[in-house]
Amino acid sequence: MYTNTVITGSGSYIPDQKIKNSDFRNHTFYNEKHQILDLPCEIIEKKFHDITGIRERRYANDDLKASDIAAKAAEKAIKDAGIDPETIDQIILAHNFGDINKNSIQTDILPGLAARVKHILQIKNPACIAFDILFGCPGWIQGVINAHAFIKAGIAKRFLVIGAETLSRVVDKYDRDSMIYADGAGAVIIEAKESNTKMGVLSFAMQTHTKDEAYYLFYGKSNNPSSDQNVKYIKMHGRKIYEFALKNVPQAMKIAVDESNININDIKKILIHQANEKMDEAIVKRFYRLYKQNTIPKKVMPMSIRTFGNSSVASIPTLFDIMKKGEFENHYINKNDILLFASVGAGMHINSFVYKY
């Protein structure tokens, strides 16, 4: 008899506000040297799409904060699992910037967002503990791994794991990279389930690289020299992140797969953090090459970044939810499918887990 870590319900909140690439045509972009990018907007737009694959992204409405959309995704996951929220042992919420009001750059994490979600859900049980994870874009996967560890240790049996972010509130509108980021929230109910076969989380891998890589993503001043240089925004060294990810993420994915004893050809879907379409494709190609395979199987890598943008910790759980519910065209999850989850982000952190659905 096995004690399995199983996802029993999922939910997501995809904001209604669609921001197309063409909506950035009236922006004036500067580079990191504070020089205006003297290129036609159409050229900037085309280059951006060719690299990232993004056509549009979603922004939360002005009256909603990260904890609000996290609670909306959580409510759907609880309903999908058919559970009483008072029976949840832990609420684990991954984010990076806390709650931020529209037109304010100040973050608010007092109290933590998990506690805020518990309050919004009106869960009375004091034994339901609520805590946040600050782990960059891999935060939601880390929440799943933490839940798995608690289950294996016999400490808790039922979890609400959420990834929520409103990155549109922390972008420098004078920086081209601002076009990448988006808002969203995804949530799952994870439970301990006894069975005669292994199901759910089969294996995982985790890494943190900080010697040279800690500040590849950071909080920095605006590219526009006339802006208030005391106000900070999300910034990144894109080329360094790209090279780091291609070198390290495939190896971490392989560690998880090898630990699971699953044959690579049995993997049905790879749910990778929706950071950059070209980068994700390169990561998955290198992953398969580690197994002496030079081609990626068709339809193994669903990409939601094209219409949802990069919503950080929310990108994977929202993708999982819409696939699970048959709402993502040409991509479905069926009973006993083997799924590989993987992410990379600020820290620099990498993690991955293999899941039997």
C-alpha cells in the first residue's frame, strides 16, 4: 500500500483584461543605458513576438489584488475537489511581490497573502495553517513539493497550494521587458491517498544557484532617466537567464525523471513555466537530447504564454487547470498520463516533479 500525493481539484483565475502587443505601440522604450530605442514600434513588436511567442497577456482589474485573485482560484479548486474548506490542513501560497494596489509600486505582505486568502475564504479552523513561499517563478512547484514532503512525513493530509501574481503592477513601462509580464492565479487541492499502485507525485528535483546567479532577476530603477530613480521595478538580465536555463533546467528535469524510473517516452505532457516560448522549446530540446533523442514528441509541450503572457508562479497551475478541464485546444490530460512539471526563476531556483495523473 502506497501513500500518494494526489491533486484532487484545481481552479484558476484568468483576468478578463486582454493587453495585445499592439497596445504597447505608444510606449517610449529605453535600454538599460537610459537611451531611447530608436526603432519603429512595429519592429519592436515583431522582434518581441518572434522571441517570446507572446501575442497578448492578461492584466487584473484595478480593484483586484494578488490575494483576491488567489482566493478566486482557490474557491474553484475547493469546489472542484468537493471538499469542506474547514478540513484543509495547510494553505501554501506562492507569490513574489505581495498585494499591490493599482498605480502603486509599494508591496504589502502584512499579513502574508496565504493568511489573507484564508480570511477571504472565511476558514475558521485554527489548525489550518497558512504561509507564503517566496521562491521566484518556481514557487508553485515548490509548494507542491513541500506538500508532498509533509504528506510523506505524516504531518498533514490536505493542502491548498496556490500561485498568484500581479506582475503588471511592478513593471517599468519604459522597459521592453515589461511586455512579457502578466497577471493570474492558479490553485490545486492536494491530498494524501492510499492505493495499491503509485500515483500522483512520483519524484522531484530542487536546486538553488546563487554564487553568480542570485541577481539575474532583481529590483531596479526605471530605464527612463527622468523617472524617479528611487522607485524600483522588476528587472532581469535576459541573456544570462536564457543561458543559465538552457544549461541547468534540462539536467534538473532529468534528475526527477530518472528518480521516478519512468521511461522518457512515457511522458505525455511537459508543463514548463511559461517564461519565453523560444527558451522553453530550447530547454525541452536539450532535455530530450540528454536521452539521445533529437526530436520533441508532437504535442508534448503545451504553451499558454501566447495568450496569457508570463504570470510567474501562476503560469503552470493555470495551464494545468485549463488542460485538466479540457479548455486548452488540442491538449488534454487523461487517466494514468505521466506529466513532467518544471520551472526556473529568480534566485536562481530550479525545480521539477514527475506526476502520474
